[in-house]
Amino acid sequence: MLISIRNPHSVEAVLRTRPKDVQRIQLAGRGIHASWERVESLAKELKIPLSFGGGSEKDFRSIGRGPKGNPKNSNDDPGRQGGSHAMVQEKTGVPLEELFQGAASRKNGHGLWLALDQIQDPHNLGAIFRSAAFFGVQGIILTQERSAPLSNAVYDVASGGVEYVPFVVQPNLKQALDYAKKAGVWVLGTSEHASDTLNTVGKDRPWLVVLGNEETGLRRLTEESCDVLCRIPASGSIGSLNVAVSAGILISTLTG
């Protein structure tokens, strides 16, 4: 299935990892941001079809520039403006066996994977992929039902992260956790009600960290399948965190 990606960083990541899956790129008919300029240059090098809105390429480059050549009306990510986008074939997952291949024999026994138990907000899912790619997570298990699909919103928020982290979509998360254990990986569940805190978790073994649904957390069978449960200790007045923020803290702590 084709999806429309509007984040130039995500588009660039696809061009660098699987350019054959980019069908075409549309650049908006006004000031082009530097991030889209990189996309354009790479697309031309790879001979990916490009189209320009609102006139010729020359006109396109002169419209909407600010005093220093920057696009007008920029927002938090000025590259994601004006309708520029790429039509891209969605990325396919890998087999579960491939995700954990050689897990037990990794150097020093280290390694980190994630399992997401029915994460439903695409922005959370995208943010988790971005953090996973930043910290070098080995792979992510997604649940098939009651989970956010890998939509264009996920790709955009991930800012290229989907391209760099292998993933698998599983109909039965418990079976996937059992397989990870057999592959030599320890399963660490996360719950705000856990008695142990994150700072008690050792870094001397490969971990599969399981994160639960935004509202209900881990399902009972998922929690029972974990070797260890932990929580992020709170030092302020709020007792819980957004799941994407929690993921970032857990990944950073266990890979640091």
C-alpha cells in the first residue's frame, strides 16, 4: 500500500534505505526548505520522479522566501509545510526469527528490543520508533489488533525511525514473548504499580522491554509473561508518564 509522507527527514531515510519503494515526490510550489532540498538532490541522483507545484522549477524556488532565503510561515518543523510529500510503499516487517537472530550471542550479552502491547496513538508509536532508532534498539514487536497501524502519521513523527528499526507485527504477543525467552532474551514489563524501580534493573543481559496501552497498561497475560516488572520512579507530583516519554527513558537507561 502507498502512503504519503510529509516529513522530509522521513522521506530522505526511505531514499537512503529502500529507494525503489519511492514512487514519486511532489515539491510544493513555494519556498523550499533545506531539508527538502536534500531530498530533491538525492531523488535526482537516484532518478526518482519529481514534480513541482505552482509553476516551473525556477518559479518554485523563488516563491515564499523570507529575508535570508528561509521559507515564510515556518513552524516547529519548517520542512513539513506547503504540501511537499512523497508517495512511498509502506515498509514490511521481518519474521520474528530474524528479529531475535543471534540475540543470546551478542557481545557482552547486551541488546535491547521493545514490545508494544496495543499502543493506539500513532504519534506515540512514531515517537517510540524515533527514540528506538536514536538509541540503536534492535527491533520492535507490534500487536496486530487494537494497535495503531503504521500510517503516514507514524512515519512523519518517527522522522526516519521506521526505516532503521526492524519490526514484526504479531497476532499473539504472549507467543512472541515466549519466543524471545527461548532466544535468550529477558522480558522486562513496565507498570506504574510495580514494586521494583528501573534503577534496580541490571544492564548485563539482553532485554525485551514491554510497554502497555496508553490507558490500561499491560494486559494480564502479557504481564504474567514478563520475567521482571519495573516502574520509572517519580520524584514530582505526577505519578505517570506518556508512554512515548517512558519508552525514551527506559531505552536511554538500559542502553547507557
